[in-house]
Amino acid sequence: MIRFLVVLGLVLTCGACATHPGAVDKVRFARDRSFVQATTEAGRLRGVEGAGVRAFLGVPYAAPPVGDLRWRGPRPVQGWSGVRDATRIGSDCTQALGREAILGGGGGLVVGSEDCLFVNIYAPAGAAAQARPVMVYLHGGAFTIGAGANYDPSRLAAEQDRVVVTVNFRLGALGWLALPAFADDGEGVGGNWGLMDQQAALRWVHDNIAAFGGDPGDVTLFAESSGAWSACYLMASPGSEGLYSRVILQSGPCLEPSSLNAAADQAGPGLAFAANLGCPGPHVVACLRQTPAWRIARGASTRSGINGPGSWGPVFGDAMVPLSPPEAFTKGAFTRVPVIVGSNTDEGRLFAVEVRDMDRYEKETHWLYGDAGTGALERYPVDAEGPAVAIAQSFTDSRFSCPADSLRRLLARHVPVHGYEFADREVPFILPDWITGLDMGAYHASELAYVFGTSWIFTDTDRWTPEQRALSERMMALWAGFGQDTEFDARWPRVTDGGGPVVVFDPAGDRVDTTFHDRHQCGFWGGTALGPVEPS
């Protein structure tokens, strides 16, 4: 999908390795700090409380997937005696950071550890009078980078009276490699190890969250970018039944054709990946399990994933996800819970910073869209804002907005659906325009600071205007109120299977919009080979 990134690769790299606001130092070192305990099925934990927040960090939800457990489904946590410290975040999952590595192209600086299957739990300080609703977040990062601790949900938890959980899961080849010989272990050809981790984390929440004041029967799964793609696949997985009550998909609508890959088709290319690491022949799995994790993380993908060829991501056609998401949604064979599906007005600007002249614009457009390239050039002419903005808009429409529109209509046949568009074009981006070459607008992932109410790698919330701060408060309340607020539908109209309104989030005032499909030229994109899988 995203093949022409990235002056911003360095920023993404920093976001994965250096910035962990989820460590909540403001809580850990608060003047009123105290220590608290919780008892899980595996043993007792010591967390920390302060500044109005209670946090349990680096809590294992599965056994470390190391040694013979590498490329196997997650196993239960081994119990411990005594009290385990849960006042510090655990390691990020092994990931390669670099310009090409982020997209699956190999190389990069490797950080993290295979011993990484942790959750972080945040809640208001003090004991709960009654069980609180739970929100579980899956991070983005193209299935190659990121960690739960890259985000700080402590304000969302404290102000909305929720228990919020962030999750680590296996990344890159360690999370998404498929190989014929994996079938010898009895778990299929693979390709979904990271997805299995996510589902195991949700099971852990179901079994243990009551110890942290949460209600296991009231769970909202919310996710962004590749995390939302994962959530789509989890919805299509029979094993997800009963693990959540509703889903919020932020900028990851999972109907983009090049991101839909069958497990059987991706197993063969895994042999080339193994051979590139010096593991050909009949003992390929044993060889790979003895290969250092850093070498595996630096290997270039030989399969197709979220970005098309040479990337990583989940697969369908196995026991985990028997049907592709669009087929499962069409047939109604998915976890039937209410859903919010949304996107941002300027998603593509984060990926268009290298397109700075007409020649590059025309070549990139034809390269991206093939036979639809000429039509795209006609529909997205370059104006005074320049070629980067023009190609960013076509990318936004084709890869985010129109798939989101189709997904809303498809799901609305079976479950309640709400749609949104995040449209704050003055988000305080961490890099100035003279570096990026364009105004970033409401770029991909720009809504995250508003949903959490706290700063992260791209956005410093200290630079918010009063109107932006108010927008964040509205969005936090809506995300937390989904499934809880009896007036929710009155504030946020439902989508129908024929389309329907979306709420446009704007600091100047939110509004209900009925022009989304036409504004984003979804009629054009739906008629191309690159268009989203359309409801039939």
C-alpha cells in the first residue's frame, strides 16, 4: 500500500524506539505516588498509583515466544510466586527501524526483544465502586514497528472512568512469516502469529481485567492504521467471539485489494525469505529458530502484505481467519458488534513528502495506479498547493476514504455502524513545513493525540488551541461513550448500507456530512482494479 514514503522515516523510527509516553513517568514519580497490587491468574502484581491514575505496566499476557516457541501460537504465561513488579514498561517487540525496513524492505537498526508479549493497564486512581468499561488499543506501524507504550492513555482512562489496555504483539517476519514447513507443527503455514498474539491479549483481558477494576463483558476494541487492519481480521476470526462488545477502526478499513492475502499464497514466498537467511532445505524451520532475531528482523519480506509485494501483514484462509474480511462481512460471518469506521481528511500527506515536481507526480501516479493513472491525473490536477498535495489526495481517497466508505456500507447490512472524518487541518505537527515540503493537514494518525488527549511522537498537545483541546475532549467522550451513552445515536447518526452520514470532527465545530462518497471520488475508485472491494 504505502510504497513511496518517507522523509519522515526518521520520525517514525524515533516514535518506535525513543518515545514511550505510556511509561507514564508523571504517575511513577508523582508526589502522591503509592504502590498498589492486583492478582491475576498467573500471580500477584505491584503497580503504581499517582496523579489521579493507576497503572500496571509490562504485564505478560503470554509466554515469551522464544526458542522452540518462535513462530508458534502464543502459550499461557507461566505463573510466578511472590509479587511481580509492574511499574515499568516491558520491552518493545523486535523491530528493524529504517527507511526501507519500515515498509518491509529489510535492513535497519534492530531494537526490542522477542520477550515482548506485554500489556499495559491504566485506570483512574482508587478502587472502583463498580466494574468499569474496558478499552483495548492495538497500535499501528505497518506491522513492522511500534509498541503499546508509544501512546499514553492515562488521561483517557482517568477522565472517562475507563480501564484502558495497550498491547504489544510480534512484528515483521517474527509476526507474519508464512512457510509450508510450519504446518508440521500443527498450526498451519503461519502468517498470523501477530494476530494470534492480539487475540491472546484479548483473552487475557477477558480472564483477568476484573482484577484491575474492569468489566470483562464490556470491552471496546479500538485500533489505528495496521492495528485497525488487524482488528478487521479479528472480527473475521471465529476465535474472537465474546472477546469484545464493539470495535472502532481508525484509518484501517481492510478492503484495499493489495492488502488481502491468502495464507496458501504467502507460504511459498517464505522459502525465499528463509534461503536469504541461509536456511534452505528440509530443516528450514529448525534453522530459522536458531537464527538470531536481529538477522530475521533485518530480512526483506518476500511475501505480500499491507503494502502489496515486499511487506508484512495478516492472511486469511487458515484456521484463524477462514474467510477474507470482505467475504466474511458480506456473508455476515463475523463478530456482530457495533462498529465505528473512520478516516482523516489528509491521510496521504504523511506519505507524499518526496513528490515535489510535476515529473515525479506523473511518474508516481502511473506507478501507483497503473491503468487508472491517467484518470487519476485528470481528477487530481495540481494547483497552487503543489504536486505533493495532489498525489496525497488521490492516495487518501483510493487507500483510506473510499475503502472506509465501502466498509461502512458493508458492515451496516448486519450491525450498527457509525462513520467519521477527522478534519483538523491545523494539527501541530512536530516537523515544520519547510522540512516536509507541504502543510501536513489532517494527516494519517493525526487523530491519535485527540483520542488519547496526550502528546505522542507527531503531536505536542501543549501547542493546541482552546478549540483543539475542546475537540479532543469531545472525541475522548465519544470514543469512551460508544456503547455506553443512551443518546449516542442521536449525537452520531448511523450509516446505512446505501451510504449515509459521517460526523466530521473539526475544531470549528463538528458537523454531519452526507457528501463523503462524492467528495472523495469513490465512484471513480470503485470502478478501478485498485478500488475497495465493493458491497454487491
